[in-house]
Amino acid sequence: MNKAEPEMKEEIPMYIQEMVAGTNGNHYRHLIGKLTRLPIPRLPFWKKGSGYFLDLGSGWGRWCLAAAKLRFTPVGVDIKWAAAKATRDLLKAKGRPGYAVVANLSKLPFADSSFSAAWSFSVLQHVHRSCVNQCLDEVRRVLGQGELNFEIPLKTGLWNRIIRFKRGGDKEEDDPQSWCVRYYSLKEILSMTSVRFSRTRWSPHCYFGIGILPVDLRFVTLPHKLVVAVSLAMTLLGRIWL
């Protein structure tokens, strides 16, 4: 019996090394500048795809690569040139087709009905509510009959309540220039989506933080692995309950 070959280390670009905690969560802080593998998640909701996949706020490209693995052609949109370049470089390095565009989420530079799927993860909560509404209008325009899935934090989460209390309420959320995390009620989310899309549904994503994913179990420290594991278990139970 042949022994399993050790997992090869990757040469991780410095932009990703520096941004990993900002995009993947504070439980990646210990890996800033120390990544040897890319934490590429599995894209939920879609088992396989075709056509163009819109990633709103693509960051360094992890979700674009995940979409490419499902045979979508990803198009990452980010307001930062460095992020768009990182996305394009990552797709090219992995031999995957795809594009990256520098643009504002409230004014997408694409033709009507040009995408078959759209996605946004831990991005929309950082922009003002007026921008989110404009973005959803734009997504409805460019998406055609495709499906949009996005992740955004609720006001009712225990950790989210603590964060809001520490910063003194929601005053900062009203500042259009602020990149703070904005928290939504479920009623508010359903109201924004139901007027634009024919079918809307929601499900819990994670607990004890924002953006916790199964892939994190391979990267974070033991105490954080326990948090991730409990979060995943609670999420599964929550989806079964719904």
C-alpha cells in the first residue's frame, strides 16, 4: 500500500496573506502572512453550474474559484483594484476561466439578463442600506431568471447584539462613508428581496460570528475548531427545524 503523499504547499500571494483575516474572519488572524494553503470553500446551494456567475465583492477570489470548480464562468466585482487583480491572478494560476471587474455594486457595468447566478458573502453589510437596495435592483436587472444567494448578519444574534452594544447602537450604520458591519432584521431582509424576486427564502448560515465555514476546520486553531464545529452543528439543526 502506497503512503498518501503529503499535501503540497502553495505559494500564496502577499495580498491574500495580508487580507485572509479580513475576508475569512478573525479566527484566521494567526495565519496572516503564514498561509501555506488556500482556504477555498465549497460553494453552497449550487451543485453544478453553467453560464456567468456574478460574485459581488469578490475580495481575493475564493468564491470565484469555488464557482469555477462547478463549471460556472465567474465574474468577480470589487471596488478595489488590488482585489480584482488578486481574483484574476488566482483564476489564472489555477487554470480556470473567469473575469474580474472594478466597479461599484450600486451600478453594475453589465447588460440585462447576462448572468445565470449571483452571490455575495459578508460584503453587503459593509455598505449603506441605500447602496444595498441599489445593488439588489442592479442584480435583478443583470440576473434574468437566475438565482441570487447572499449572506448578511441578523440583529437578533447574541454575538451581534454584543457588538452593537459595544459600539453604542446603530448610529454608525447611518454614515454612508462607514464600512462598519450593519445588522438587519429578518423582516427587513425579506422586505428588500420579496419586492425584487419572485421567490425568497432564508436559512441560518452560522453562529458565534460572521462567515464561519466548514473549510475553517482545516485551518484554525483548536479552540476555534470547537467554535466552528458547534456553529456547524447548530446551523444544521436550524435548517432541519425550518
